[in-house]
Amino acid sequence: MVDQSPRIFLIDGSSYIFRAFFAIPPLSNAAGLPTNAIFGFTNILLKLLRQYQPEYLVVALDAGRETFRNEMFADYKSNRPEAPAELIPQFPYFRKVLHVLNLPLLELPGYEADDIIATLCGRMSGQGCEVVVVSSDKDLMQLVTDGIRLLDSAKDRWIGAEQVKEKFGVAPEQVIEVMGLMGDPVDNIPGVKGIGEKTAIALIQQFQTLENLFDHLAEVEQMNLRGAARVRKLLEEKKGDAFLSRDLATVKRDVPIDMGLESLRARPPDIDKARMLFTELGFINLLKLLENDSNRSSVP
């Protein structure tokens, strides 16, 4: 029998916190604490554990809003409003949920969850692991390789190289080249103002990289692009913005974290602590699911 490569799930916890908050109507426990984001976050985790029964996993969270990218570009993510008032009191509970579920957590000031995930992707795939990045964030599509796939667990959708090409029109490693041109309004990455997604994709399909594009700007006017002369002029004027934007969109792969594969092995939840926390939060149905799953896994 051929030994299977170990499979590790790297969960983008921060993206699911906000996704849950905006997707689920207001909820609160008996004490009046808002709980909709905690409920959605917990439900996503339990569904993942039940469906895939991962042998190894870790949840990555943003440790704060300020990161090294703000030093590169002061306005990075400056367009984002402060966290909604109903979400702020829920923040401590995400870590409490991870604690009672016995799920490894990684967060590091100065870095985003994406950077932690990217670093672990390189490290774990280098150890022969099959890596599953649990996220719906398009920025993480740049990580996809033969041994690394994305899983949008809320939609149960797997994303490999083919799906990345459907979205961006290029290979995963070229996603950052496209984003350097088109920018990303969600993160306030400027890109080249005046160049949209379709034009950015067409340019990278033709020239492959920003370096090659700017080395052959004269050829842009020969392309079958609407307003090709204008596009060339925009590129000439905003070259610096393109390279800055690519740097901002590129995930960091050398975050100083020291965790080996065994430290990320999945462990059974602490049912007694989970019972106390879930009862406090009013998650009676989730508690029943957790207890049932725990009872099934303990049957020899």
C-alpha cells in the first residue's frame, strides 16, 4: 500500500469572522452579548471538522490592523471603517472557541493571517504535505500549486489552478502581476488608476510579468486593446504604483514562526470547557452537534 501524504488545513480565521458577522442576522445570548459572528465562525469550524476530519490544522488570525504593509504604503486598508460596534465585544470569544475546540492558533503582530498561511504553505509543502488553504480570499489564489489548493468551505468549493485561471485569466503565480495593475479597492491597493481587471488580465497574458511589460511598453499600442495609446500613457505615468501594488498584494512567505507539523496535529475538543462556553453563548444546538460528533469519534 502506498503511504498517503499528510494533509494539513490552514484556516484563514480572520476572513471567516467578518464573513460570518455580515452574513448572519443579529443574535445575542441571555446576557445581551452579540453572538452572530461567534456563531457563524464556530459553525464553519465544526462543519469543517465534521466533514473532513483533518489530521493536521491551524487557524491563522490577524493580530492587529497595522502591519509591515502600512510602512510600505500608509493608506493600505485605510478605506476600511472601524469594526462595527456589535462585533467588537465578540472578538475575545473567537480565541475562546478555538481554545475549547483544541484548535492550534497562530497570530503575529505586524503580519496578516495571509502571510502566516503563505509561510506555512511553503514549509509544509516542502515537507511533502498536501496543503488545503481554507479561505474565500482571492488574494490567496497566488499560493495555488499542484500540492496546494484553496477550499471555500462556506460554499464547499475547491479552487485549483484551473479555477484560478477562470477567475484571473492567468496562472496562480501571475495573480500578483494582475493585481499590481488593477489594484484592489477592498484593501485600498491603488494599482494603475484607469486600468481595470480586463485590461490588466490582457496585459499580463501578453507580457507575463510587470518587468517584461514595462520593458516593452511600445508594444502595448500594437495590442487589440481599447484605448491602447491611453493605456500605454497610464503605464508610463504610474509605473511606481504598479510595482508598489504588486508588493502590497504579494503574501510574505518568511514570517518568523516556529511550529512543526506535529504541533499542528488535530486534537479532540475539550467537551467540558466547550459545554460551559457554548452554554454561556446560548449555542445549545451547536453543543449537541459537538457532543454527538465527539461520541461518534470515541466509539471503537
